[in-house]
Amino acid sequence: MMRLIRKVLFFIILVGAVGFLVYTKVLRPVPVIGHEVVRGDLVIEVMGTGSVQARVSAVISSKIQGRVNELVVDQGSLVTVGQVIARLDDRDLIRQVEIAEANAMASQAGLDRLGADELRSKAVLRQVERDLSRIEESFAQRAANESEVDKAHEQVAIAQADLARSRSAIAEGKMLLIAAQKTLEYQQTKLEDTVITAPFGGLIIRRDRDPGDIIVPGSSIYRLVALDEIWVSAWVDETAMSGLSAQQPARVLLRSQPDQPFAGHVVRLGRETDAETREFVVDVAIESLPEHWAIGQRADVYIETNRLQNALVIPMIYITVVNGERGVYRNEGSRAVWTRCEFGSQGRESIEIKSGIEAGDELVRAANPDKKAALKDQKKVVVQ
């Protein structure tokens, strides 16, 4: 009797287990997420990845060698064109300018003296020319002899030579004055070069020196970028080249703020493709900068190449591949019915439906991504 009871209990437990397995594997509805098919706009975008750059940037350095005396601005400072941003030690150059000024003044004084000598030579020449004229008249009247005429001619020649020498000295003095003035201008320019100014307005993004440092021409003190055009130089696959053009709208996603897109537009297209990656550079300007950003930070750009209006659009996450064909699961009477579809243009997260479903249909997908394989044709579903 007890053996019969045990057999019955075993049979009941076995039937229950089989029934539970059948229910869980076949009859129990699969939890799904539904989506109603509607018409809307589909934005076709091309994606690229790059870094934030400035169209105009400069490394600020000194034209002369010297010791940094003062750094007026620091990293993160906004500057205007012509603003003083650094000063070098100018004590030696001030003395050089004073010496050059003294030399220029001495050259001017020497030239003034030579001018007076020229006036004297001219006066002497006029005097001996008048004497020669009187002696020649006297000689014609036999009141003077030939020796006196020769001596008068000699005095005129000497006066003319003195005048010529004075004029040559003046020409030399003028050249010396020009040289002194040019030396003064050179020293003044070097003195002015101790004051370093911003070549254009913008933002100091880096400071490379400290007061007391010795710098040479070309060595970096600051790096300055203009803020009027900050863009992302993005690498885009060459297959998208034909659909891109300047002024196309774009979205910019900075890696530091991936959930906040910033408006932008295409500025220019590169004309060289990388031989290995088969990508080319597209520069996308950021129309409004965020509060926090940095030159060189990574960013993704999505360039709008086309926009379909009133298209039948579904999220791409609802697409399922069955036997090598793409389609979707529709909810018909709480059952998932797989339907083959013809797809059209594809956006970032959505895709156009050409045929297979209509507006108003409800699509379903497994609520648990790990249970995606449990969703099959004619499977009972429950929309969560």
C-alpha cells in the first residue's frame, strides 16, 4: 500500500514538474516593452570623432633673449589685442639706448660744426673770387703783374678745395648721423621688445615660464587662442564625403558632457584622406561654448546630411534578424508575430520603414535583454 502511495506521489510530482517546465518554457508570457509605430522626421547623420581646436592660435615668445621680469597674466586669462602680458628685464637695454642717444646727439653736433665750416669756406671762396676779379682788371690796365694774377688764381683753387672738403665732410657726417640714428632706433626697438603684448584677443590656455627664467627668441611663454572660432577637427569615413558640404548643421558631444549636445555647423572639409584609416578631417565649429572646455579634448560630431519628413520611423533596437532576414515583432492579441520589413534610410538610433508594418502597429522587444532569445514568433507576451 505504501509503495503505491509513493508511486502516486512521485507521478504527481513528475507531472507538476513537467507542467511547470512547459509553462515556463512555452505557455508563460514573455515580459516585453512596447512601441507604437508613428510617422515623424528622420535625421540622417554622419558621425566623426576628433578633438577641440582653435582656428587661430599662437605661441607667445620673445624676439630677444632676456630674463623674465614680470608675467602680467596667467593661464585662463582673457586678453585683448595689444594688452601687455609680460615684461623682460630692461635695465641693460635702457643704458644702451642712453648711449645710442648720446652718440646721435654727438653726430648731430659734429654735422652742425661741419655746416659752419662749409659756410666759412663759401665766404672765403667768394672773397678770393672778388680779389681775383680785381687783380685781373688791374692786370688788364697794367696795374698788376702776372705773378699777382697767378697767386690770386691759386687762392681761388685753394678756397674751392676747402669748400669741396667741407661738403665731403658734411656728406660723411650725415652718414654717421644716419648710422647713429639707426643704432638708436635699433636699441629703442630692443627696449620696446622687453614689453610683450598680445597679438590678438583671446584666452591664455597655457603658461610655460615663471619670473626669473631666462628665455631665448622662439621659446614659449604663453599659448594664446582666439575664441571667435573654436571647432572640432573630426575624422570622418571617406565614404561619407559626397554627402558633406560647408554650413551643414551638426551636433557636438564633448566627452566631458556626453549627454549635452552643442549646436555647430561644418566649416570646411579636408582634402586629404589618411592612407591607413581611410578617413578625412571635417572641421565643425561649435556655436556656443560650454562653461568648461579645453583645447585638445575629445569630442564626437554628428553632421546632418539629410532630413526625411513624415516618414515611418522606428527605433533600431526593435529590429530582429530571423533566418538571415531583418524584421520586427508585432503585438497581435498578446502574441509576438514576427514580420519581415523593408528598411530605408538610417539615422543614429532610428530607421525608416519602407514596407511590412503600418502606423499604429505596436512593436515589442524583450524587456530583459538577457531574455531576447526567448521572444519567438507566436509567443505570448505581456507588455510592461
